[in-house]
Amino acid sequence: MANHSSLSFSIPVRIVAVVAIAFSLISCSSKSAECTKLISAIGEGQTLVVNLTPQGDAITTQKLSQQLNQISQDIETLKVQDKPLQTVQKNATQQFRDLSNSLKQLGETLTTAEKVSITPEGKQQLLQARKNAQEIGEKAKQTASQNEALFKELVNYCPKKET
């Protein structure tokens, strides 16, 4: 009888141990999966910024703005449980949203610049548009730089794949 009670005690202990190991493995793999999702989404956004940097025309700039807005929404909707990764997710979402808004403003400024008439007033509007474009461009560069630093932080935080 003593044997039977010790056996029934050891079975729950074994079950608890197996469940604990399974949760720890799931936790590790889920962090890895979350890292992969975030790295992929942020990398996609950075690729857009690098490859589709506005060339000074309103249509391309507006298109890039829309694409970056979509990237920010995609990042925001990712299911992330790891607290440090949630912080990265929140920051990346905001950075891509800020970039999108800056490029939207730049596109509007470029549209204005393309439509000004050749008059003294038009010249003044063009000078103001140029000034606005430079300010917006500087803000966008700063945000892109912050995003690059965030991406490096993410890569350093995430577990390295064994090769």
C-alpha cells in the first residue's frame, strides 16, 4: 500500500515537471518566434526607407508614406508577450507612424511646390515649401536613425540561431 501511495504521488510530480519543462520550451520558442516576427516587420520597413527614399516627387513620397503607415499597423497588430519586445514593438510602431506622417507632409509640400505660379507670391510659396521640405526631411532622417538603433537593439536582444 505504501508503494501505491508513493507511486500516485510521483505521477503528479512528473506531470508538473513535464508541464513546467513544456512551458519553458514554449516560452523560449515563443520569444524566438516573436523576435523573428518583429525583425521581419521592422526590416521590411527599413528596406522601404532605404530603397524607396523619396526622389523629390509627390507621388512617390505619398506612396512611401502609405506603405510605412501599413508597416506601422502591421507591427502594432503583432501578438507579442515578451515585455522588452512589447517595448520595441511600441517604439517601432510609433517610429514608422512618425516617418509616414513626415513623408505625407513632405508629399503635400511637394505637391504645393509643383503647383505654384511664377509670380513674386509664387516664389515666396516655393521658398517656404523648400524650407518646410528641409525641416521635414531632417525630422524623417532623425526618426530613421532612431529606428535603425532600435533594430540593432532588437537583434542584440533576440536569441541567436544556432548554425
